[in-house]
Amino acid sequence: MAQENPLPSGNNGQPLGFLGGVLLKFWNYTAAVLSQIRQRVTQTFAVFFLVFLLLWIAAFLYGSLYYSYMPNTAFSTDVYYYYRTDCESPASFWCSYPVANVSMVRNRKHVMTFGQPYHISLLLEMPESPANQAQGMFMIRTAFYSQNGGQVASSTSTATQVLSATSSRFSMLRYRTDLLKFLETLLFLPVFLSRAAEQKQMLEVELFSDYTDDPYSPSITAVVEILSNKVQIYSSQLYIHAHFTGLRYLLFNFPLLSAFVGVSSNFIFLSVIFMLSYLRVLLSVFQAPLQARRDTHEICVTVRVWSLTRICSDVSCLTKKCSDTLFFSHCFSEHRR
């Protein structure tokens, strides 16, 4: 009997080879797709990181400009008055008007920015007492002093006069009839008895409407003096508000719009700088092979001149022409390599 061949025939091995080729192609295609996906993800992450970095730098530049350019919007402080009691005359216990010293420095920094106009006012909390009603009008005088003790500007302004560097300001309690006071007392009697409210008035006195601090002699202390020794005051506060104009007015009154415009402008400017830098790098990369070719050509020309000089000194013109032809062929083959 004939023995069977244990080796597989060519027809049986052909499906296995075909299946292996299909699997190899599928594997190569899958690897290529995964490589493209990985490349796209890397590019997307790089672009996102770059945009985020540029936005952060643009926002940081705008914030730095805002906080360095914008001064303090408002400043308020309590005003504490004092009297002189070392009187020579025994008829009067108080021999001076109520005076208060207010510091214009906080945390070793000036409260007011140089060159910025400010609106300065004094808020008085006064009781509706018979003494305040009887004294009528009283004058408030304010003066700013520099570090060397010199007076910077003074304010003694009236309500009807034009406010200037030297002016006067008077104030008084608002007038109300006895009938109006009686009706208000009856209406708010439970509130007054529970001490939730008091019979008092809040007077706001404008001291300066357009005060600008001198950068060569900045104000360090403000002296507030009430020219009446019979005035009765619960408390007093000094308010300083910045009066913005121009760019500062837009930054303060339209913060969202200003921030959007400022950050967008910075982002566009930084993007243009980055694109120009990137294009410059690309041009330098592309010009590197061209520069190498130019250097090779210059070397070949230099060697050609040197060889022609040597040949012309030893052989005839015919030999020179032949050497020139062979040398050009050699340089061209080296350049193609």
C-alpha cells in the first residue's frame, strides 16, 4: 500500500497564507488609524494649551494694567474731634473749636493718587437738640498739610460760592416746624421708645469738589475744624471719592466691556507675535538645506579655481579644458549625492 504524505498540500496551505495576509493588512491599517488618532489628539491638546496660555497671559496683562492704572475708588474714615481745655479764662471751659486730624496715609501708601481729581465730603450725625437748632449755621474749615508741615490746600467754602482752593462751607440742621416735629414724634413713638431710631439728622458737607493732590508736596494730614464751640455731634466721617474721566471712566463704569476689549486686544497681539515667531522658525528650517547646497557649491567653485590654477601652470590649454570638464562632472555628481 502506498504511504500517505503527512505534509499539507499546497492547496491546504494557501488559505492560511491568505488569512495571514489579511490579518497583516488589518493590523497595519489599525496601527495607521491609531497613529493618526494619537497625532490628532496631540495636536488638539497642543493647540488648546497654547490658546489657554495666551488667554491667561492676556488676562494677566490686563489685570496688571488695571490695578496699576486705576486708583482707589473711595476712602472713608472716622473723624474724632478734640477741644483745648487749657483755657486762661475761667468763663469758658472750651477755649478752642472742635478739631480733628485725619491721616491721608494707609499701609505706608497715600490714599489719593497724584493727578487724580477727588470729591471730598464730611458726613455729620447731629441730634435735633435745642442747642443745634439755636446756633443756626456753622462753618467747617478743612486744610491739608504736607510732610514738612506746610499747608497744601485749605477749604472754607459757602454753599452758594464757587468752590476753589480757598473757599468756605457752611451747614445747618434742616428746618422743621413744631407741628411737623410733634406729628413725627407721635407717629414714630414706638420706634423711639424701643431705641430703634433716634431724632437726628445726617448732614453731608461738600469740602472739595475737584481736589487734586500735588505730587511734589503730597498731603499727609487733613485738619478738619468746626468753627463753633456749641455744636453737638454724635459722629463724623470723612469721605473721599475719585472723580474719573477719560479712560479711567470707561474702565470703572464699564468693567465687563473694558475687560473683554482689553483681553481680546492682548490675545490678538500675542497671537500675531507667536505666529510671526513660528513662521520665522519654519523659514529657518526650510532654508537650512538651501544654505548647505550653497556652501557645497561655493566649495566646489573654490576647488575648481585652485585646480585650474595648478593645471594651467603645468599643462597646456587642452589639458586645462579636459580637466575643467572632468572637474565639473565630479562636482555635479557630488552635488547630486
